[in-house]
Amino acid sequence: MNPDAVNEDLIQTDNVREAGVLMHPTSLPSGCLDEQAWWFLDWLAQAGLRVWQVLPLSEPVQGLSPYQSLSAFALNPALLPTDWEAEVDEAAFAHFFAHPPHWLDDYALFRVLRAEHGEAPWSQWPAPLRDRDPEALAQAREAHDRAIMAVKRQQFQLRTLWQRLKADANARGIELFGDVPIFVAYDSADVWANPDQFKLDAQGQPEVVTGVPPDYFSETGQRWGNPHYDWSVMAQDDFLWWRRRMAETGTLFDRVRIDHFRGLEASWEIDAGEDTAINGHWVPAPGKALLTAIRRDVPDLKLVAEDLGIITPDVVALKEAFALPGMSVLQFGFSGLPDNPHALDSQVENSVVYTGTHDNDTSLGWWQSLQDEGHKQWILSLLAADSPLVNTGEPMPWPLIEAALASPARLAMVPLQDFLALDSQSRMNTPGTVERNWLWQFDWHAVNAALAEKIRQRVVAADRLQDTKG
């Protein structure tokens, strides 16, 4: 038997054409999972949008970025409405407390200790707590019993609320689409509780950190600073930490994007003492074995490979071995360069096409940033030639939205800002900056029935919804 062969039962297939929206729950006007999340479900159903994609639901280490979080498992308490306490089912909580998820005890203690130490990173705690001395941990659990219980209760509330939202979304024919950052933050419950799973030195400090090498966009590369997994240790228990992570994710979402998917084939390791990413090197990762283990444990979870950037043939081979859809972003599709995977004529069926992602400018902002009118006219001519569904007489970003919907890609995703035709002031995130990110929230006056009907007509015309209205 070929050890590199992939069991065909583990290959993911999905032939339905659908459309969806990208919007994080913090972009609701309330910023949390209150009744407005259910109003949004109703609006999605009216618009014929069958997928709601969100960013990671985890609690940021600092600031607002959900891509550097205190736990890969715990949900962000900021998503919990202030009045949710009154709705707790005490019997259900008692069962949850008696049969907690594997990560909860460590996370609750971590969160309480971090608060006690002024939100200082765990690496700065007193040595017995930093190094998880069993006696010190037992004393801390006893001393902080009530606070630990409060954290556990909060996580129960968040999961109960999210599961209710997921059940109601699925009942409306809407799937929830999550996002799994491939790496975790050093200052997280995950690294503190599982130091053997990461490349740390004897003092618990990272030996190497993550990033990407220098490229056309950055002559020094990007030094992200996350610790690297010790894949040799993880392989010994068949990637149990990862299998638990993805199983937990499967209870929250119907499909999930693996961020920086290429890191499952090889990742850029930088010595922790380096200030930039220049002097790193590629280190192979056991992606095929890991994905096989995940597929066996969570067979129904639909995976999407975030394969943006410079992707090697080996990364493509790993993605194709499991028939995972990749991503294309139309804003990147008009470089005029050959073999551009984002170009209109490069779209493929087994993929997810976006007008833009949370890291892009809004599509109107992107369009307004183009200074060359000749280039703009060339883009419009390509859009007009791409499909009869694209009306270049409409103002941007609608021609780009219509091109995404007309794409052969099975799933077309549009950020809510693009459906609302908002400019750069409503951008969700600008990579490499820390100001004014993750703050955007919509206005219900704009997310209305008229817009839902406009979207629905286009979704139906693109054969992404069998319209049963009327």
C-alpha cells in the first residue's frame, strides 16, 4: 500500500453553487450576539445568501484582532450580551460543568491568573505558576475557585448562545463558515498548558517564530512572532491537540477556512532572536498525515484552504490530495500578468471566490484607489466580456459582485461592505497597521429589504439559489 495515498473516503466534495456574505459578529450594530444576530439571519434568508462567514470567534490577546488570541478554543466574552445571564439553564450548566471540554480547566485558570497579574503574559508570572508547578496550580485553583467558576459559566453561556444561532441558521438553510488561524499566540492558554507541543527552550521561550520570507511586497518579509509547533511531538499522539481543535470547530461551524494553509506543507521558521524574517528557512510540515487525522475525526466539516500568496506545487498537491477548495480574490485578478490565479478566466469550480477579504480594501475603495483611467476601462471591458450577468453600467462595486456570482466557483463570498457599496472608511483591516482596524459596524437602515431583493435577484440569475418565492 502506498503510504502517501489518501483514502478516497476522506476527500471532500460539494457540488452545490451558493453565495454568502463575510461579516464578523462584532460588525453588528450591537457588536454582540444579541437579537440582531437573528435579524441578520432573517435578512440573509431574504437575500438568498446561504453562507455566513465570520472571523475567528476567539478573544484577542490585546487590541481587537481575532487572529492573535488567548485561546484557540475559548470564545470571546465580548460577544455575550449583557442580559444573557438571566437565560442560563442551570441544569444544562451543571451537566457542562460535570463534563467539561478538555481545554476548559486550563483556560479558566489561565484567564483568572492573567487577570490577577494585570494581564501580564504567562511568561512573566511567578516561576511556579509560569512553569505549572502542580502544587502552585492546586493552590491557585482553590484560592480563585469563584472566579474560575465564573469564567467556565461564561464559556457555557457563549457556547449555548452560539449553538442556538447555528441551529436557527441551519433551519433557515444557512451554513456558518468559520476561520482557524494556523498558528496560536505565544501568550495563550494553549502554549502555557501544552508547552511540549511547541518549539520552546528550557525557559519556556520560543526558539523559533513564525512569519513569511521577503517578497515583492516586503524586502524584510513578515515576522509574525507566533511559536512554531513541534510536529515530531504532535505526531506521537496522532496530532491529538489539532484533532481536538478541529472537532471543537466542527461543533461551531459547518465549514471552516484554514488560514495560511501553506504552513501545513512547510512553514517559514525564524530564529527568535532575529528582528526580521530575512534569515528564516522553510521547514516541512506533516500536512498529509495531519489532514488525514482531521478528516477521520471530523469527516463532515467542510474545509477551505486559504492559499493566497506565493503557493508552490507541493502546496497545490496537498490541497488537491484532499480535494479542498482554495480561494481567489477578484481584486487581485487584474494585474495583467500570466497565470494569475485570481483572474476572471482562471476561476475554477472547486474554489471560493471573493470580491475581497477582510484584509482587502472594500471593493469600492479599491476601485477609487486606481488612478489610471485606462486601466479602469480595461477592467470594465474584462468584466463585461466575462459574463452576460455582469452589468458594467452599474456603479462599482456591483460589476465585481456580479462577476463573483457568475464565477464557476461553487461558493461566491462578498463582504457586507461591498454589498453596501462602502468606501475605504469602512475597511475591516489593513495588514501591517494597528489603528482603526476591526471596528466597522453596519447600519440597519442600509441592510434592508430592498437590498436583500437586489441581491436575491442576482443570486438566482447566477444559479446560486433555486428561488421558491412567489
